[in-house]
Amino acid sequence: MEFFIIKDGSQQGPFTLEELADAGVSSETLVWREGMEQWTPAWKVPEMKDILSGNHNAKPTPPPLPQQGAVDAEAGEERARTVEAAPADRRRSRAVVWLAVAAVAFFILLMTCPGADKHREAVSREVSEAVASASDELDTGNAALDMLGGMFGSVITTQIVDAMVGQMVSVDDYFIFSIGKLHYGAEEKTVSFGILGHVFTFDSADLRKAIETDKPLPDTMAV
């Protein structure tokens, strides 16, 4: 930044601030620089303050050097904070990984949860095996089983079993797994469990008992 001054009735300059300090500028000396509207007494110009007060040559003084012990202590504290923060960061990272794994596992279970159709298919297969086993006996002692095993072919038997299972089996969906329940008479038995796209059946004795129970048969059984 450069200034012009009026001294001894004439315009002089341009001067830098350092040069103005040696130009004998007083508080009443008129000065001008780019951006000013008119000539102004030096005492009204902020940049002239240090020159008029004689502090233009003052140099900034840095603070005293820190003691070596204080520097070492501060460095030690910083290292301690870093060491303490590292295990916490690792724990957070592990927590994030486990949450991600749990989310993926939940999504897979949700998308592969078997529906009612898969349960009824599995239960029908189990019932058909029970019917076939009963039909192989010399005398089942049950007219319904004799009719299924002796009078009807396997295709018709499957259709009848499917109709029976459709009426007797309900499925509860728990989002990530499902449970099939068999209803006959006043009883209710859990007969299947579904997860990850598979249905597992059990209590085949209950399935056979349901078939042998004196219960009205579906319309497909009427002849």
C-alpha cells in the first residue's frame, strides 16, 4: 500500500509505510492513498497510527520457550490419550461388524422363511408315507385307511391327503421362521418347523393318529 503526502506545499510520493516513517510526517500532514476520497490529515488515517506514535519499527516478541519437562509431559499425555482411544476404536469397529453380520443374517432368514404352502407340502408327504405304511398292514382295522390304501391309486390318495392337510394344518409365520400346527378333534400339535427355505416335520405318530381319528372327511373323500 502506497501513500502520497503534501509537504512544503507540494505533492510527494508515493511512499510505503516504512518510507513515510523517515519522511517526517506529522499528525497534520495531509495524506492520500488509493480508495480515499480526498486528502486527509495523517492522524485520521488508521495506517498512520504506528508511524505517528513512533512504534512503526516495533518487532513482535515471541513468548518464552516452554520448559522441556512441560513439553515431555504434554507429549506423554497425548500418547496416553492415543493408547486409550485405540481399544475403544477397535471395540466400535467390532460392534459395527457384528451389527452388519446380524443384519445380513436377519435379512437372509426373512427372505427364506418357508410359507404355508411349503409346510402343507411337507406334512402331506409325511401323511402319505403314514398312509402307505398303514396300507401295507394285513388288517388296519380302519375303513378309511383301507379305502385309501386299497381302493384308490397313489395319485388319488395324494389329492385326498392334500385336501385333508389343507383343512387340518395351519401355519404361524414369525418372520424368520414358521411353525405348522395340526388340528384334529380338540387337539393341536406342532408338526413342522420351517427355516432357511426348509421345512422339517416330526411327530409322524400324531399325523397318523389324526388320519385314524373319527373325523368328517373332506368332500374329495365322498364316493
